[in-house]
Amino acid sequence: MSIGGFDLNLLPTLSALLEERNVTRAAERLSLGQPAVSAALARLRRHYDDPLLVREGRVYHLSSLAEALVEPVREAMAAVERCVSAPQGFEPASDARSFTVAASDYISTVLLRPLLTHLAREAPGVRLQLVPIRAGLDEGLRRGSVDLALLPTEFATTMLDLERQLLYRERFVLVADRDQQALAGRVELDATTPGTPIDQELLQRLPFVMFAGELPFVLERKLQEQGIELRVDVTTEAFVAAPLLLPGTELVSFVPERLARLVAGPAHLALYASPVDIGDIVEAMYWSPRRTGDSAHRWLRTRITAEAQRLT
């Protein structure tokens, strides 16, 4: 079928080429051979009388016309998906579906781990592919390669055009081995007996394990805003690794409280209130508006929201 001389069968290929900016990656995304995508690109170039993809060295860039087509083609693909999926329902007990969810190891451990128990019972055909929070995640959501993203609102400054559901608030607590010498006698988070609180001077002398991922760490920025510079001896890209590195050492770390309480007993850790006001983080769920009406997607969002409510 064609409209205005444009073969609508070329629309998915055009969409993939505009988003991937590479024939090979577009072919992989479409599960087609590279020659087929190259042939489709040649037809698209003839239709538009434009190169669309311009090679500079080893890298392809979009032509000016192709740049102008990105948003209209994205909207057209979203409209097609809505037309195709609108009549379909989702039966979790029998239907099969795979979702790509971007989440930190902290969210995976605290929120998604208990969710998996419910999914195994209610929706045995549902599969989750968990991917890390990376730069460019917003574009992954827009083009549909990522179904959901679970992350703090402060990380989502480029996602204002996406749909959002707030999940829960989380605070950071100071965590250390129970036998850590510098904190001996300091009052613990849930202590019922008096003790000496940790002060800022001591905080800045302690050897820290800190998160150092691709995206800026919210906590570190909040400390810097108050003029507090920590002594960082170890960095890790894994939230879950931080508390597990502490047993048997003098190291300390700021850890999300729910994660800290989950591992404190088995890892012989003590929890302390922060001596400085670092505020809370707000965890939220983000998705593309084009997915809002998808019944399977809506079902998963509902299950995640229900699991988050159990944490509050």
C-alpha cells in the first residue's frame, strides 16, 4: 500500500534507520539481512531525492531532511502501533510477553526481586530483561527499545515529555561494619539507649565506598552543595556492592535505607543516621506515551506500582 507514492512497507525501515543511524544496526533491529535494508534505503533515497544517511569517515550522520523526519516518523509509528494493539487485551495467566526494564541493581534488589515471585505465579509467560541506567535512556524509551525505566526523578531531567508514575521515597543511611573502630559508641539508627551522634568532622575523616556510575550520583552532589567533601577510598558502579564491601573493614558508605536493612543482618552491619541533611530521593517509573494504552504494559505498570506501595 502506498500514500502519495510512498510505500508504507518502508515505514518501519525508515524509522529504524533514522533512530539507529546505521544500516547494520537497523537490520539487526528489524531482524532483516543487511542487503534488504540497504535496498530499502536506496528506495527511500529515490523517494525523497535525498541521501538521508551521510557517511563521514566510519560514522553515519542524518541529512537535514532526515533530521526533520525523525519526529514525524516516530509519531507515525506510534499511531500505527496504537491502531494495531488497541483491540488486543492481555491475559497474564496465558499470554507471553517480554519487557525491557531499565533499573539500577538497587531497584532490582529492593523492588523487582519480590515482584518476580508474583510474576512467576500470575504471569508465567512474562519475561523481564533488566538493563542498567545509562546515558541515552530517554531516547531508548522514546523509540521503544526500553519499555520502562525505574530511577530517581533527579536523573530524569531529559524525560519531561514522557509519562511518569511516582513510586516511593528513599533516604540514605550511613552503614559500617558493627566492629568499625571509629564509630564505636556512636548512636545507631534504631538505638533505644543514648549514645554520641556522628558529627560532620568525623564524617569527613571516615574512609568511604561511593557510587561512581555513568550518571552523576545525587548524594554526592547534595553533599558538595553543603561544602562537605568526603574521603573516598573505594568507588563502585554497583549500589548493592557498596554495603557488601564493608564487613571486616573500616570502610563506610551511604546506602539506600531499604537496601541497607535488607543486608544489615547477614552482613553484620550497623546503620547510622546521616549527620548532614542530604534529603530523600524519589523513585519513579517512566515510559513512552505510545505505550500507555498497551494492555500488557499497563498490567506490568500496575504490578510495579502495587509492589512499590508495599514498601511504603
